[in-house]
Amino acid sequence: MDITSPYHWYEFTHAALSPARIFADATRLFYRNPLNPLSQTPLGKNLTASLEVFERVTRRYGKPEFGLDSTFTGAARVKVREEVVWERPFCRLVHFEKALGARAKPGPKVVVVAPMSGHYATLLRGTVEAFLPDHDVYITDWADARMVPLADGRFDLDDYIDYLINIFHFLGGDCHVVAVCQPSVPVLAAVAAMESREDPYVPRTMTLMGGPIDTRENPTAVNELAASHDIDWFRRNVIMRVPFPHPGMMREVYPGFLQLSGFMSMNLDRHVTAHRDLFRHLVDGDGDSADKHREFYDEYLAVMDLTAEFYLQTVETVFIEHALPKGEMYHRGDRIDCSRVRNVALLTVEGERDDISGLGQTKAAHKLCTNLPDEMKMHYVQPRVGHYGVFNGSRFRSEIVPRIADFMRSHQAMAEAARQKRAEPQAPALAEDVTAAPQGTLGFHVSRGLLLDEPQGAADDLTRIRGIGERISTRLNDHGIFHFWQIAELDDATTRSIEAALGMPGKIDRDKWVEQAQALAAENAG
């Protein structure tokens, strides 16, 4: 382990400053105490303000909470409960469940795909809050790579796309996806890949917001930095190993503190001014302004690490090679062809003053989806907002959200009609060695002896197989497949029959169900 790594020095500096930070916090509390006669003197106020600024600047900020306990539905305030409904090592799908009456509908399902670019998904708290009143909201909550043990394996851009496809399958395609910034590329790639396979579980609409679809359009400082170096430069200079004692020790990552340093350096004077203003607000007793500063920076300064393979593949694919707009992006060996997108309506949103994803970069998606009818496309530029104003703030709530909501509802009926047409049952071709023996309501034929009336002992957790979510697992259980060994013994004809019945052609081979099941069955036997 290289102890000269900047990551180790970063950890060492935080540890070394801990006593000073504790002393500063204790002293601040002492001088703030109203029983202390110095608390209301200029000396006490200046000292208290200085110590708070010092403590906040040197603090390591942990993952914030969403803190969305309630929302308004109509004129009534209802409780909101966070529930993790789908989980993998690097992501959780969080559902914000509203406590509605039995007859009330939560609204269209909206999957907010949070960026995996250094900040936690809670950065989109305002985004979720704005959609909650009239929508059934889910969000991807990505894991901090330093907290994921090496034993949980790798995570790259291909895995990211796989996760999205699995989430859409889990929700049965009955959803609208909203990608904020970085996920615009993998979301468009996932939808294109699903459309190429005629997957019936594509989302009904996709909204891409401030995303780098084609960074050759109006390149920003972020784009120019990536374009000015080759991928080996990034590998040598920004990839480090997670130090002890984090759970992900020895995992290669792009550290969050480097990403934060890059973002802050772009507007360093603004951040220095903000902290100077915090000092003044504390001295003057302006609690409201100080609280606004704390709320913003508690979120902004909380950062997470990214796996090295995901970061490098994203930089190379999106910012250096421009693979998606050039038609050269691949997922698991298959070329991503955006011209195959025919059934998912597309809305792109950009900010007039965006200095991270320049004007035109997101709109480029329209040029790629050449076979999508014009009536299923829409583009909107929000005046007088920068990058964060595209998905947060007053203009987002009052001008952008209503447009997205109207777009979703406008295409709901159209998408449902198209989905029903695509889902019309087709009799799967059966090989000679497959029996036409009992066929359950799921609608697939199986090789003789493979189905069971009940599990042999305890049923296996089929969701351990990548590509099988709770919904697919339940359908398989309902029709006699309970164990890894059953999936491990699938032959080609049975595989095709199951895929046809599920409406997911190629899924079993693509996700390698049989290989995964064989390994898990061997693990059980051992």
C-alpha cells in the first residue's frame, strides 16, 4: 500500500485536525452559552463565528438524509415513508411511498436517476420533493465505493446500464425516467439497448436534464479538461486505492475529495465569498441566512468515491471518444443504436447558463433518435439558470417540473396503447425434445421434470441471480421454479420459451442466468 498517496495524506490530515476541531467546537459552545457574559460582546460573537467557520471547513461531511417526511397531495398533507425496494451492491432503489387512502392514486411512477459523479443522491432532494405531490417517486441511491468491499466485485459503465435495465424490469416498464446530468448517457444507452431487443419493459418517457450526450457541442471547462488528456493520464493522476480502515480498503477509486476540489476550483471566489458571508451572518445574528448556508454546504461538501473502472470508462466513452453520438458506444459487445428508439418519448432540458453541460449537449439526443416521431420529442431551455438550476430551485419548481409532468401525462395513453400491442402473446416455437405438458398461466413450456409443485426444502433466493428482480422471481415461483438447480438445467428451447413468455427476448443469455445459477447451485451443494 502506497502511503505517499494523496488519499492517505487526506485521511492523515483529517485525523490530525480532529483534536483542533473538537477544541474549536467546545470553545464555540462555551462562548455561545447565553449564561456566559461574553456571548453578547463583539469578542464573543467574532470568536464564536470564527470557530464555527473553522470547524465546518475542516469537517468530513457524511451522507445526508433525504428528510422528506410529508408532502401535499391536493390540499391535504400526507406522510411519506422511504422504502428500499430493490438493492444491489452499488445501488439501492428508494421509493418515497405516500400514505394515501385506498382509492387514491399516487400518480405516474417517476424514476429519478441520480448522477454518480461524486455527490450523493440526496443532492436531488429538491428534485424529489418537487415531483412528490403528483407522482409516485423512486430514486437511484448510489453507493460510496469506499464503503463497498472488494469481495462485491467491480462496477463499470456496463454494470450501470445493466442496473438501469433491471430497475425498469423490476417496475414492469410502467414508469417515466428522469436522468439528471451524468446519467443522461447511460439512460439513453439503456433505452436504446432495450428497444433493440424489443423489450416491452422500456419506460414510457425519458427526460434528460443537463446531460453530456455530445460534449463536442459548446464544450465547457470540464469537457476541455477531459479532451486535453488521454485516459492514461487520468489513470496515473486521479486513481487511488481506498486506505484502511474503510470497508472498501484497497479498491481502486476516483476519490470524492478530488471531484469536489475540481468543482470548487471552478468557482473558488464564490465559495470563499460564501464562507466570508457566513462569518458576517453569524456575527450579526442573521440566523436565517446562516441556516441557508449550512443547508447548502452540508449537501455540497458531502462526497462519495467512484470505482476506478466506472470513472475511467465514463471519461473515455463520453468525454474523450464521444462514442454515443458517433455511434461507436457498445454495451456487453452490442452496439448502442439510438435510431432503434421508437416507443419512448424524449424530453431534453438545458439551462441557459450551464457551465458544466453546455447548451446543445443534451439536445443532441434528438439528432441520434432519428426514428422517433417529432410528436414524441420536446426540447426546453430554461432561461437564467446554471447547471444546478436545471434540477433544483424556484425556477425548476415553477417552470420545469410542470413541463415535465405535462409531457409525461401527454404520452401516457400513447405509450400504454403501444405497450399492449407489443405485449400481444405469441406462441413460442418448441423444439422436439420439449414436452407440451402442462403450461401455467405464465405461459411457457419446460423440459420434462423441471417444474416443481413446491420447493424441495427451502426455496432459493432467485434474486441473487443478476437480472432477476422480485417481480420476476415471484412469477417464476408461482409456476414451479424455486431453485438455482432448475435454472442451471435450462436447455435452449426452454430458455427461449421462458423469454418469450416474459416478453424479454435474449435476457437469460444476456444476464447469464444459467452460469450464475450453476455457480450458486454448486455453492449450495458445497
